[in-house]
Amino acid sequence: MKYRKTNKNTVILLFFIKLLLGITFIYASYHKIADPDGFAKIIYGYDIFPGFSINILAITIPFLELTAGFSLIFGLFPRSALLIINGLLLGFILVIGFNLLRGHQFDCGCFSFKTQDPTVSNISLLIRDLFLLISGVYLFRKTTAS
Amino acid sequence: MNSKDLKGTVLLVFFAGITALFYNQFSPFGIALFGQWETSKGVVFSISKTDSVDASIEINDPEIIKRIVQKKERIVLDVRPREIYNQGHLPFAVSFPLMEFDETIEQLLSSINRKSAILVYCSSIECTDSHTFAMRLKNLKYDNVKVFSGGFRQWEEKGYEIQKNE
């Protein structure tokens, strides 16, 4: 994985962003792969997706997270992995933001299937996802295509 | 973004999709490609290899449930946690929490005849605990067991009478 011309401190920062995003996505995929039934119920709880798409999303999203996470960490199509990661993050932000705006109670299901206080935790995870997206876009811009 | 990025993205998405479908097919926790997510058809669930939902024993009409409860046509079992039951439940419903099934099984066997007509409910249409409980009852040779698919939430939304234990 090569970066555009930059100084040593920035290279270290980019390395940590890569690890942060990669490990976060690998970790986030684990419980969803282990319990697709639980994740499908979480997706249903968002009350956004049509019924026919819920199971397909529950089956594929965790593996998309896992593949993108490993691909980024091991430098295999890193810019492509970042496109997937940033796309997923943007999707999460839109879904969470939409439900927060309309006051719909939901469980994020990001790292586990149980949250104590949905409203508070969902605002904090929206901020977290925004931070991760900004980091992902920054890393994408700094990573060379070659 | 260039064509190599897009090709790589397609490749990764394809790989992830194929791996996901393959894993789901052979995993003991795999789910069907299409679940049952229409509330008009009863309890919503993903149709997994581990679930116990039997649509044929569901009663989806709350008016019928109201009649059953009022006329005491069936023994009504509430399988939600006891503290939730105490906050409000269907009239004459008896608490047999699913999570305490093993501890309360003797009490259940001694107090409810196997030929009794039984109605089981849990929290809502998204809850499958009532089906799990009904399946266990069937395994114990209770043959006349029905599930109120809408659960307590639908009963409450309809504004029907609620009993509390405080």
C-alpha cells in the first residue's frame, strides 16, 4: 500500500487509520456472521428496508465488512476496500440519521445486538461513523492508485 | 477514482457475496434467502435453520384472542420474563417465562392437563419465544397449543384490558 508524497508523521498516521478501519470492520462483522438471524431482526427493526431484501442484506453485509477489512489491512486492492468501507459507512450514517430524525427507536447492531439506551448510543455511534468516514475519505485521497 | 479501483471493488464485492452465500448455505445458523417479514402473515422471522416458528398454530386476529380470553376458552400462558409480566399482562394469563422453562416444568406438568387448550404469547410480532415455548409443549405431548402472534404489544395497542401484579 503506497501513499502520495508525504512526510513521515503523516505516513504513521495513515498506517494507524488503516489499522483502525480494518480492525473495526473485521470486528464488526464477527457477531453478525455468527448470528445472521439476530442481524436480520436488527435490519428489520430499522424499518427502512423492504422485506425481500432483509435476509440478503443480513447474509452479505457482514462478509462485505470482513472482506473489505482484511483487504485494507493486507493491502489487497486497498483503494477498492476503502471505497466499500466508505460506502458502507455512508449507508450506516444515512440509515441511523434518518431514524434519529424521525424519532424511530432502533438497535444499531453494530458491535452487538443489545444496547442499553438506544437514543444516546445511536447519537454517539452516528458521530463515531462520521469520524470513521472522514478518516476513510482522507486515507483514500492519500493512497495512490498504483 | 479510476477503472482499477472500480474493477477491484467489483471483485471484492463479488468475492464477499459468493463467500457469504456459500457460508450461509452450510452454516448451522444459516437463514433463508427470503424471510417472513410481513406482519399481516403473523410472527416475523428470518426463517433460520434453528427457529421453531410454525405458522399453522398462530392466531393473528386480536378480536379472536379477545374472545378466547374473555370466555376463558384456553389457558393463557405468558412466556415473557416474570418482571415484565408483573408490569402488565393479558387477563387470567399465567406466567411461565421461557427462560425459566426447566425450573418451572414440574409446576406446568402438574397444573395443566395435556388435553387442555393452551394459548401462548410473548412480547410482540417480532418475538419467537412463544413459538419456542409452544414447540416444547408439543414435545411434552400437549397437542392443543396456539400462539397469539401479535403478542402483548398488539393487545396493548388495541386498548384491551390489562392486568397488573404490583
